[in-house]
Amino acid sequence: MTFHLPTNAAAEGIPAHSPAELADLRARVDALNMRYRHHGAVSVLTGALRDPEAGDIALVSSFGAESVALLHLVAMIDRTTPVLFIDTRLLFGETLAYQRDVAERLHLSNVRIIRTDSATLQAQDPNDDLRDASTDACCTLRKTVPLENALQGFDGWITGRKRFQSSTRAALEFFELEDTTGRIKVNPLAHWAPEDVRAYMDENRLPRHPLVSQGYPSIGCWPCTSKVAPGEDARAGRWRGEQKEECGIHFENGRMVRKGPST
């Protein structure tokens, strides 16, 4: 299923929350973290998908290097879970093929392919070179805003973020609140280490993204992803040479994250 989304709806679609509503949402998130603080990824995911306190939840997946582990966990709980896949129209062909293969193997029945519509791309990036002027603007046009539109109607979303990935994620909780949107963000793999991901993929014989073996441990759009040399950080190939490590879809303290490399 493919959704073509305009990019001017997000500003209208983000609901305003009163201080009392935000306080109630924070209390719900605190209660969820307390309830699942000693649990593992499966319990957290099951709670997110079935606990009334979590609301209606979608999984957002890039179908990147490690995505299959979380997709498999979700498939084991509920294969009808909405899976939102943002096709920026600048993804590697290998990623698109991998997305189709993984969805078929795991019998995911509700994958929603999200794209910015062609008319909006033509209006805002007519020469397909916006990324050369501003990678932030390109990410906003092709990824951040389409995702925001796709998440309208959901109370929260599941991510594959982990504490080990950067210093900004070192204290990542299972459940977070986006103050700007009022949505609950679920991070079931927050406590997983790199070896946990590899072991899970090995034990369940999950297919690898074909670009990983070619030197791409972190995979985004082809113009902004390069190979990583031995000893480099796994995300060194993302926006190489720029003070940027996030595409903008994650929020911290109600603000979109666009940072330079972690130290």
C-alpha cells in the first residue's frame, strides 16, 4: 500500500496540547516505564501494542541494516501492526528490494509505503538538487514531513533506537513523550547492545541488508550514504563531512533533533 502525501499538512496536523493534557500524557509515560522497567523487548512491544495506556501504535522502519530484528519481533506479536516505510525516492535499489523481501518473509500485512507526492517534489526540488544546498531541507521535504503526516491518527510509534548508538541516547527509556506532538515513542530495543542485535539476527536466521557486507553498516539515501572504513563509527558514512547525524524525525524535549556528530 502506497500513500502519496503533500508536505503542507504537517503544520496543520500537529495538535496543540494544554499543560494539563501534557501532564496527563507524561504521567502515562512514567507509568508505562515503571510497569515495564524490568522487562525485555518482547514484553515492552507486547505492552505497546496491547496496553490501552499506549494507545494506537505504528512501527516506523527504514528497513536498514538492523531493522529486521525489530520487524521480526513485531511480526511475532502482531503481523497486522501498521509499518510505515518512508520511500524518499532517493533510497538504494537494494533497500527497496530488501523491504519487499523482508515484508514477504515476515508476512507483514500492513506495510504502508509513504512518499512525498510528485507535484510537491517538483515544486520544491524541481532539479533534484535540493540536497546540495541543504541536506536538512531535503530530509524535511522527503522524510520528516511525510512521516509526520503518516503518523496523524496514531497515539505513538515504535522505533529501533538504542542507547549505544550515541551519547544523546545514553539514557533512552522504553517509553518517551514527544511534547510537540503528544505522541508516545516506544524504544523496545533501548537496552540492546550491538552483539544482542547480531545474535538475534543469527538465531532467527534473518536476512541481512545486502549493502552491509559491502561496507555500509548504516544505510540511508544513496546521495548521503558512503562506505565506512574499518575502525570508523558505524554512522560515519551518513552525511559524511557535515555536522549532522539525524535526519530530523526524532524529537527531544519537544524539539526536532539535528545535531553534529556525537563525542
